[in-house]
Amino acid sequence: MHSSPTDPTPLTAEVVERIDETNDVFTLRLRIADGHRGSAYRFHPGQFNLLYLYGVGEVPISIVSDRRDPALLDHTIRNVGRVTAGLARLRAGDHIGLRGPFGRGWPLRAAEGRDIVIVTGGLGCAPSVAVIRHVLRRRERYGRLTIMQGVKHADDLLWRSQYEAWASAPDTQVFLAADQAGPGWPWHRGLVTSLFDEAELRGDGSVAMLCGPEPMMRAAAEGLLARSFDAGDLWLSMERNMQCAVGRCGHCQFGALFVCRDGPVFSYPELRPLLGSRGF
């Protein structure tokens, strides 16, 4: 699903809540304050917004909310630059600008009635959270849900309590892995892809949705192909320096594609020739 707002003027969004996830990761829960434009706002899981900090700039951030409640929008952000550092200083009651939603989201309608496998790495898990929330609130529409999350360090795991809650949902299994696991880490130590056999993944008719570092996604995609997944049923969420969000500035060009306009979600056949190639 592609969506691009016709009005480039940012909406006004109020910070309803700021949630600290880790030392450098936080979630902003926003409510669109504009009247008619705000009530008309809709998004699809996998799309992103541009969050605009007045006088500083804007950054693309994935939407991690379920679209059943578009009045409240969650965005999970890592404090890594000038704009995100400014966003990190916001508190409830502050206001920012919001443009969006942009891009192509996950193929959730086509996935109805089928098993879904989600493989993520690091903060790259953010684009998949909207999928998980979407599926769990519409559980009868989908088959088995398998959630696989890998992190480099055990302390990097976000939403630990949510993973535990997701694991208790019907016909849902959760697998967590850390390359470097500290004391008390109760889950797998190693790469997330090493859990594929333990998860007993079924390729026949399943849909896989991947997000995270590109080497991880490439290894995961090839591992799933080796387990009889169809290449057309593998979907990847890409991350690039997106500035205009409509494919005009060229900052996010990926081969002949533009991540902001043609993605950020792509099918694996679209990306397979480009992943791992120098210059892309």
C-alpha cells in the first residue's frame, strides 16, 4: 500500500506521553491536534511519518501503533543526531509537526489466512511492531504467528514485557536471541537465524516479514528460502536517509528504487540483486 499526503504542510501533533525504553531509545505517543486533517489521518502498518521539530529539522520514524486507534500514534526513536536529540527533550504537552504517512506498508491483507513469520534485529524491530499489534488484535484472520527477535547485546532488547505478553497469545510463538548475552539472559545465545530449526518454520504458504540490519535480513531471507519459503512471500523493510519522502531528492535511492516512495517495504525478488552489492 502506497500513500503520500497531498498537503505538504505539517500537521500539529501533541506529545501525550514520553516513554523511556533504554538509555538512548524512547517512544513518543502523539495525538494529532489539527481538526479536520487530523480526523482524516490514516496509516497502514509499515509506513512512516516525518516528525518535524520546529527550527531544527525533521526525521523519518516508523509508526509502531495499531491502526485501529489512529488518534494515538507511537514512534520509537533512538537518540543519535541533532533532530532526535531535540525530540528526546520533549515532554507531555509539547507540540511538534508531523507529515505522513509515507511509503508502502506490509502486505497484511494478502497474508490473511496464512502463517506469518517475523524476523527482526536490533531497533530494526520497530517497523514490525505495528504488524504484531495488528495481527494480535485480529487474531482470527491469520494463522500461526512466529516472532523472532535478535539483538547484539542483551541490554539492547526493547519491549521485553511485551514479548512475554505476545508469547501468551493464541497460536503465537516468540524466540529471542542475543549475540552477547549477559548474566540472567534466559533465551538463546547467538544469531537469530540459528533459531530457524527450533521454530520449526513451515515454508509452504507462510509469509515472512523481515526488518533490521541488511546483512541479517539477507541471511534470514536465504535461510528461509532453504526452508521452502517462496521468494515472493518474503518482505523486507529497508532503512535509508529519507528526506523528501516522495522520491525527489534522491537521498534514499537504492538501485532504480527509492526507499521512501517504492518502499520502505519491498518483496525479496525486488531487492535480492542489490543486497550485498557495493555501492547500494
